[in-house]
Amino acid sequence: MDIRAIAMGVAFAVMWSSAFTSARIIVAAAPPLTALSLRFLISGLMGVAIALALRQSWRLTRGQWRATIIFGVCQNSLYLGLNFVAMQTIEASLATIIASAMPLMVGLASWVIFGERSGWLGGLGLVAGLIGVAIIMGSRLQGGADIYGVALCFAGVLALTLATLSVRGATSGGNFLMVVGLQMLVGSFFLGLAGLTTETLEVDWSWQLVAAFVYTTLVPGLAATLVWFRLVNRIGAIKAATFHFLNPFLGVLIAALVLSESLGRWDILGVFVVTMGILAVQLSRQKQVRA
């Protein structure tokens, strides 16, 4: 892994982690599902346009169409939709930590459902990650964190975990950016329907809202996808996924700097343990591939 790949990986992690902070600003001033639907509509159209410019095809394989629909619904509509609703009542740092547990849940589910062995390093990482999440949850719930919001975040992570397991190996065949753009449009459609039936269109306009929406649409929504696309092409998906271990730390740090969210000693300890757990799981996956 060269310096350029490392820089791309860190940049992706920063962009991904910052999405929760900008989302927190958005949902404080606008209906969450409608705002997210509009974000995906813009990002999706831009992603498809860029894919066409790169001569990627609309003609997806059957597996890619299945992955497009499943991820469009489970990742963009359920996972992110539930997180946006949850962040009306919980802090961005807590949502980031719960979302960062997804690689741990995928690893655990792969072992329980498919019998995949992750080795001693992966097993240790799973245990450490779950302990870290428990430390943070205990601290935050004692501090008065909204249980309903926490439950929505966990439900979103569960939806994404199930989607990841259900389409394993189905996204190969090229046209990656086209697939992602279409996934965004699928998510936009279902989020729009949910917003129309459950939300009142009341917006508290401010420059902070506009800036957060533009940032969320262009940076985590589109730029992060492009960086991830190039990173995977450069070093492969397994090695690229290693950079997810930075997400808990960066997400909490960005939320503290931008939103002045407080951090206790148990939060810091939990974030460290979760980070090391994710790193161990991802390194274990690399060893399995090499073997």
C-alpha cells in the first residue's frame, strides 16, 4: 500500500465520518426523510452522469440489479433514513459509533449464519468491538441518551448488515459508479414516499443548513464514493475496507470540533476499543484472502 493509497483511504474515512455531523445540522432545521431524499436525488443524478461520462453502461448484470435495489432500499432508505430520524434526538457522535459497528455485525453474522471462521485475530476483534460498543452505550444511556433514537440507529445497522450478507459477490461485473448512482435514486424514491406521508415540509432556513446540505450532497454523498471507487481499483476492496477502523475516532472528533459535543472518559475508552476491534476484524479478513 503506497502513500497515495493511504492518503485516499484517510480522505475517504474523514468524508464518511463527517456525514453524521452535517446530517445533525440538517435534521435540526428540516424534515429528515425529505431532506435525505433530495440529497440522494441530486447525488444520484450526478453519479449517473459521471458514470455515463466514464462510458459505464446502464446494462447491469442480474446480480447488479438485485444489489442496486437491495442496497438502495436497505442502505439509503432504511440505514441512512433511520439514522437521519434518530439524529433529531441523539448526538452525531453516538450515531457514528453505532454505524461504525457494521463491520463487526457483518463479521459476527457471517460466523453465526454461514459458519465463516475469522481466526483468532478476527474473533478477538469482534469481542473487543462489542465490548467497546457496550461501554459507550452504558455511558450514554446513563447520561440520558434517547433510547428510541439509539434503537433506530441499531435497526439501521441491522438492515445494512442483512443487505450486505444477501448480496455477497453480486456487485462484481464493473459499472461500479453507475450501480451506486442508481442505488441513490432508488433510495431517493422510497425516502420521498416516506417523507410525503409522514412529514410536514417546514424548514428553518439558515446559511448553516444550506452549507450542511451542500456539503452532505457533494462530499460524503458523491466525492467519498469517487474516492472509494479509485481506492478499490488501486488496492482492492479488502484492503480498502481496513480504513473503516478510523471511522469511530474521526466521527467523534469531528462532532466534538464542529458541534461541541462532549466526550467523557468512558466514551474515549469505548471508541479506542471499538477502533481496535474493527482494525483486527479487517486485518483478519486480509489474512483469509491471502490464505
